[in-house]
Amino acid sequence: MKIYQHEKDDGLAKALANNNTIAFCAIAETYQPDKEAIDKLREVLASSDAGDELALAENQNQLDLYYIKSVLVSTGWNKNDDVFDPKELWEARKTPEDKPFNFMHDEKDIIGHITANEVVDFDGTSISDDNENVPGRFNILTSAVIYTEWSDVEQKDRMQKIVAEIEEGKWFVSMECLFPDFDYALATENGETRVVKRNEASAFLTKHLRSYGGDGEYADRKVMAPHIEQRMLAQAPDTVLILCQAPPDVIRSRMKENPKKHGIVKEKDVDLVIQRFEEEYERSLIKNKFTVDTGTKTPSESLAEFVDKYEPYITDADRIKMLVHKAKKKGEWT
């Protein structure tokens, strides 16, 4: 996997080199392949160009095998913040076949293998490989066998216990997906999503991914505001922050008297918005700050309060500019 400079600067080079897999978990269910399923697979093999090179294991009722099935992976966004794109997942739909089935992601503890997989919709209906259009939402359902007969007595007893617990619904199948590269999926609070291609310019996003130690969020105000304010203060250290305040009932009354066609704030949200503005005001790195009452005072009174409170923050450079401006206005400055 290519590692970009932003990721190296963020100390993620080793993590990216060693962690290029993601996992998906689903319940394991008992499965017994019937004659119809086997005949269907025979038809697929017979019509395949590679049919002569393929062999079909008729796995029914073999004493040393235990059959299970599980949803291996689904399209969309899972709880681990892994996103499976329909087009890419469709192209990879046959890759689980013939892969080892290990215990707890331990590649040295192989207890079976995957025998077949099928694409199904969320109602469980099979989706044909001949489908011309890539489905928008689907699952990959896999069947697998677990080896139940072992010459090692302890291993045999262990497998019998695992089988018994599967039948009790205690076990899940966890899929580990290997990937050579990845992109970023972004979601807004209202559920809108978009994909941002991972490249040199966007690689700074990697540190926000949960897989690489982040919290899964980017541009959170609590995280970004201090960085933005630091940049502001570096360029303009005399910046003054002003919070205009008004009681909730006054704001609601004004909203009713002068409604905005595309107003963002709803009446029910007024208290929360006031609270959040006050929190950010208190948290701000800008030390030069004050509040102005715009709720109980007239506009003229609020302006007078602003002038009075702002006066201590007027710098010498500001005063010189004000004097020059007045002189030019009077024609005394040429």
C-alpha cells in the first residue's frame, strides 16, 4: 500500500504497512447443502469455460464435516466505520471461495474452509451473476465446513464443543478483508455521504480513521476551532471576539415577528443554540472578548455598550488610523 507524506508525518507509516485488513462479523448458522443446491452448482460448472478444470465436492452428510452458513459481508456502512462500496464488493463477490476458515483470526489455527458463496438481497433472494446492473444493496452469503474428526483427542473435543455452541447460537463468523488501498467515506449529520479519494492531498484524513487510532470524526468544531483560532491569532493577535446575547423568549418572539424563509434555527432549538454559543465563547483561545446585550436594550443602547466595551482593545495602530481618517475627512491630511 502506498503511504503518503501526511501519513508519515502523523506517525502512521508502520500502522498502514501492518494493518491493511478490516473485519466484519455475522452469526454462524448450521447449514446442510441439499440436492437442489448441488445440482445448481453443477449447472454453473457445466456452463463454465473452465468447467473441465474444476471439481465439485459433493459434501452431503460427510461424517468429518460440519456445515455452516453466514452472511460474510454486506454493502454499506457498518458499525466499525468500514464502508463496502456496491461496485467494488460486486467485483470481489467470488473471492471468499476456497479460503481457509480459521479460529479467532489465528491463521495458524485452521479449522475448516469456505466452500461457496452467493449474492443475496436483504430479503434473502438470490441475485444472479448475469445481472447487468450492479445491485445497490446486497449481502454475500457463504457456506463453509468445519473439520470435526481429528486424531488429537483434545482437538476433537474442542471442535465438538464449538459445534454445540454454534447450534446454541453462541458463535459468529468474522470476516477479515484484505485491501491494497482505500478511500475515505464522509457522512454529514443529516446522513448525506460522499467518497473522497485517498491521495497526497487528502491523506491527512487517515489519522481520523478508527482503524488507525482516530475517533472516526473530522472537522468536529471542538477539534478544529482551536486550530483555526491559532492561525487567526498568528496573523491578527489583537482580534476581539464579541458574543451578542439575548434571552430565549426574546429570540423566539423575533423569529415569529420576522420569520426567515430559509431559517436554519428552529424555535425548539433556540436554547441549545444559545448554550452552544456560550460554550464556544468560553472555550475560545481569543483572550480579547466581551458580550453585548442585544435582548433587553434598544439598538442604540446596544451600540453604546459595544463602543464602551471595545475601547480598551483599541490598539495604538488603530488610533493612528482613526486620526488619519478624520484628518483626511476634514482635508487636513494630504
